[in-house]
Amino acid sequence: MENTENLKTEIVTAIKNASDIKTLEEIRVSVLGKKGKITELMKGLGALSVEEKKEMGKTLNILKSEVEAALEAQKKVLEAQELNRKLAAETIDVTLPIRPENQGRIHPVSKIYEEVVAIFGEMGFEVAEGPDIEDQFHNFNALNMPANHPARQMQDTFYIPNPDSDDFDDSYVVRTHTSPVQIRTMEAKRPPIRVIAPGRTYRSDYDATHTPMFHQVEGLVIDKNITMAHLKGCLYDFVKAFFELDEIPVRYRPSYFPFTEPSAEMDIGCKKTKTELKIGAGTDWLEILGCGMVHPRVLEAGGIDPNEYQGFAFGVGIDRLAMLKYGIPDLRTFFESDVRWLKHYGFLPLDESSMTGGLSNNGGMAR
Ligand code: PHE
């Protein structure tokens, strides 16, 4: 039988000289494979005497594990080399300009948000904010919806337990509308108030036009001598600017919200066909938002004297505006994070919305 020491040196040297994984694998097969050198030697053990077999078996087992260890070690070395080579070859210069086809897209909701802020910003409105997790005082009570008020059932509310209280009235909610920001604004500043409050809202609802999380923008104006005419003028200018039309028929239908009196819903003119919805001319109407004069009790809850001040408020669904303006049929797709959808309906990041530079840039979605 061959001298195993020489064999070992020969194999280990070959392993250490292997310069790639393929060569290493060939060595492994030639040594430990079915017809490999060590495998053959092991097969030869049967012909030996019991004593020799014991001795040689032990030697071959040691040799085998040494070879395996050498293979493993060299594999690690080669893999590390391969990784370094790849890293060196595939470095990315983050200071280079991006390729146009790889540009990210602005989500339609973000786009509408920017458009709405641009329009009302131009009219002198500030942007106000409130928390997504609200207490029932701000989401309901202060908005003239005391506990057990039937209007609370109008909104399918998600309640959040209050860790400090077992009383259901103390539980929190994820805000069902942006109207609580009206109260928070009144608490924080004195009139004249002119704010919009865009943000997330939540209701337990799910179909093609409802998702459990959606977006609204609230508007609130409070000053002395504010009338319904101000509301109408303001919202008329808004829809014209938003839909980028010189003329647009509008009408107000009487409605009910606990926090406004009188309350109305605003419709805009449109033409509906089986396949198309054209905003503007036409004999059909499309409901677009809820509005009204701020209820005296709401002013009081916000610490403002209703005998001295009046105001108007409105609430618009941002997602709904996006569906209408950009012809997106299913709201659920907004929140599925499908990059193909975003590439189709999204906007190029540098196309900023402004009243002077263009709002949607000719309704020009990134193709
Ligand atoms: N908060 C109302 C809703 O979510 C909309 C609204 C806001 C109506 C302000 C009137 C005034 O439906």
C-alpha cells in the first residue's frame, strides 16, 4: 500500500493550489468520489488481515477527514476571493445621476396631497396636523357627537384600549376623519384661522372604493363675519384649480354633519358614459366633498366665542380625488405596493406641483 503521508501532501498541495471552485470540486471528486483515490484505498481494506485492516482503516479515516478539512478551508478562501472580486467589479458610484428608467415614482396620493397644499397655500391657508390615534373627545365629543350619539355609528370606528382605564369612554380611536384637527387647531391658536389638515384616517370598510386606511384633507376658516358665501367661493376656486378647468358647474345639496350647521354636500358637473367619466361639462353630478358652517357648539368646545366668530369647514377624500382626476378604478390597488402599478400611475419626482409651474403638469402621468 502507498505511503499515505506522501499521498496526503500531494492532495493537500493540489487543494491549496486550486484557484477556483470548479477545480476544487474536480479534486474532491478525484479523491473522495466513487472512484476517488481514498475511496479506492478504502475498498482495498477488505483484502487485508484483521490487524492490518484496523491499522490502515484508522490511518485512512484520519487522512479522509484531513482532506475534507483542507477542501472546506480552501472553499472558504475561494468564496471570499470571489466575493471581493464581485464587490470590486460591481461598485456603485452613488454620486452618479440615476438612469431615467430606474427613477422612483411619486404615489398619486402624495401627488394629490401636494396639489391640494399648493392650491390652498396660494389662498393663504396653513397646513395643520393632528395625531392618527385620537381620544374620543377630539374625534367625537368636541365635534358635537356626545357618547351614544347616533352619528357615531355613521363611522365604523376602530377603538384602541386605554391601558390606564377600563371605561370604554376612555378608549382611544384611530381617527375616523380629519375633523378632530379642527378642535386641535382652535385649542392651539386664536382666530383668524385658515388651515387645511391633510392626513390619514381609518374606518372598518373594504371594497373597490373603501379601504380601512384612507386620506382626507380638512379645511377650517374662522373669523368675524364669515358666511356661507365665503365657503362657496373658496370651494369653487378649489375645484376649478384642482381639476385644471376654467369653468366647472357646482351645486350644494343640504346634508347633515353633527359638527356643521347648516351642512351641505358639494357636487361637480360631469358626463358619465359606460366607459368614461369626464369632469366639467355634462348633465350628471358627482359628489365631491362635505362642508358646512362650523356648529356653535364646536366653536365653544374649541374655546372660541360663537357670538363673536363664525367659520366654515369642509372635508375631502384625497384618495377619491386621485381616483377621479387620474382615472384609477380601484382604491385597494393604492395600498398594494405593486411597483408596476406605481410605475403606471405614479409621477416623476421632479415634477413638482405649483400654481405657477403647473399642478399636475398636464395631467401628465409618468408613462
Ligand atoms: N368629517 C366629515 C366626514 O368625514 C366631512 C366634513 C368635514 C363635513 C368638515 C363637514 C365639515 O365625512
